[in-house]
Amino acid sequence: MYFILIILFIPGVVYGLLMLRYGSGWKNLLPFTPVIPVSGNTKVTVIIPARDEEDNLPVLLQALKDQTYPAHLFEVIVIDDFSADNTATVVTDFPASNIKLLQLSRYLSAEQRLNSYKKKAIELAVEQATGDLIMTTDADCVMGPLWISTMVQYYEAYRPKFIAAPVSFYKENNFFKKLQSLDFMTMQGITGALAALKSGTMCNGANLAYEREVFYEAGGFKGIDDIASGDDMLLMFKIYKLYPHGVLYLKNEDVIVRTLPVDTFNGFMHQRIRWSSKADKYDDKRLTWVLALVYFWNVALLFMTIVALVLPAYRPWLLIFLLYKVTVEYYFLIPVARFFHKTNLLFWFIPGQLFHIPYIVVAGWLGKFGSYQWKGRKVK
């Protein structure tokens, strides 16, 4: 009995200390408040890879058209990744002169096989970009009117080489999507906390920016182009190697990009497997060790749950460990939820544990040893 408890106790203590540290990091991460107006000297290119996104693109393109940043200072490049719907037509018919379409089919044949079409799409768009600052987002996203101007003000104030910025789910209209939003919000909070603590780096491709010049200085996606995912974090690590003080996190509500949760459980698992598949590819091994700790802590909890179902004597201990896990995670999540205006989702946090622990274990395992579907393509 004591052996099983020790298996849980050791990673549990380390995990709790880690969450307390992350909570302190997030609280100490000061929000950026723009003071000086944009100079008018920074040209921006917004890059959006899109595959079968005719339903989502109109909302995003309208949000970009509504930006307060002067239209002559930014362009939008949408890269159509062999879409089978009207994605290309949606872009070409949209009434905005600074929105352009690239089609991947003009650069690659349909028979040509890549492991990362998204990286190739971004690479082509960067080649044709006229902006000094590249901003990327996804086709199912939407943002407020101050997104570009606030990002530019931060860039002009601190001159970072790479900017990570917050992403949030929206339209969480059922229990499953609420759980996704909670899980994603936790990752976003850790992203900001790591930046404040200077103990690691994370980002999400739905909301980031980097200098066009540093993209080429870091070699672009060379060396990571055979990895299906990682157009965001793996590129960030390459830039971080060159400029360890030049990768910053922008905490500001006006730059939050909102994206849609996945509709189906199958789609959700493929998404999370894709995300976890790059975990052992990170150059920043501090993050790899943290991910390993979180994984084995959840494995231990799942194992304890199975044991408790068979041996009733373990059930009080299981309850103690679960309450401990919920308490330290709540401490971390409450201020993060306030920033994203999602404190209402915390009601679903405790019942969500029944879903969260098994999914972490399964997605982590399959991310290393399995395959997944992404945009209709099977990836190993």
C-alpha cells in the first residue's frame, strides 16, 4: 500500500509546487498598457493558412477589415491549402484590397507528399510578404479591432524578435466544449507564467508575431519541416536560440484571439495527439521535463483510480489526492480565468476531472507512438 502512495506522493508534491509557482508567475506578469501611439513605420503582414474554411473565413476577414490599424500599413495573405470547398472564392470575393490569396496548388502538385503542408504554406507567404512584422492566426479565429495596433505598439516599445500572445476558445455551447476551454485556458496561463518566470517558453500559432528578417536568420522551418506540427513552438525555439531575451509574451485583453473548440470527441483527440506529438522535439528541455511530470502525475492518478475501484481501502487516499490536485489547479486558474473573463467555466472544473485525467494519459501516449488525422490527412 505504501509503495502505491509513494508513487503518487512524490510527483504530486512536485506538481503542486509547480502550480503554485506558475500561479505566482501569472500574477506577476504585468499587462501591457499602450502609451505611445503607433509610429506608422511598421508594415505588417498577417498570414492565415486555410484548408476547407469557407464557413469560418468570412468572420475572420471581417474582423481584420475592422482593425483600427491603418489599412495601408498591413496586408493579409490567406494561403489556400488544396481546399475542396469555396475557400479561395471567399477570399477573392471579399471587399478589401489588402487581402490577398495564395494557392498552394500553384507551388506543389496534388501528388506531392509533405508531412507539414502548413509550414510550407507559411513559408511561401513569408516569401511574398511585404511586412516587416509577420503576424499569424488560424482561419477559424476572430479578434478585436485593436489586435494589430496593440501588437505593433508592443513591438515598437520593446523590439522583441518574437511575440507570443493569448488565445481563448469561444462559443462553448455544451459541456464538452466547456471542458476543452478550461483545458486550453490552463495551457494559456502556463504560457504567460513561463514568460514571467523566465523558466521556459510556449506559444500558439493562432496568435503570434515575429520579424520577417529573424524568420530567415533562424533558417525558417529548415530542420523541422518534416514534423507535421510545430509551426509555432518549434520556430519559436529556433529564434529563442538566437535571441533568448527577444522572445516575449504580450498580456493584454485587446490582443486575445478567439478560436473554436472541436465539435467531436474524435476530432478533439486527434488535435491533442497532434499537440503532444511534438513534445519530445522541443529544444527547451525545461518544458519537456514539465510535460513529463504532468503526464506521469496523471498516469499515477489514473492507476490509483483503477486500484481504488478494486480495493476499497485506497478510496479515501484517492479522494485526498484528487482534492489536492483540484485545489492547486484552482489556485492557478482563478486569476487566469479572470483575465479571459471565463470565471463561469470554473463551475465545470471538478466534474471535468473525470474527463481530463484519462485524456492526458491517452493523448500523451498516442502522441508519442500513434498517428492522427489533421485536415483530412493522416500523419504519423
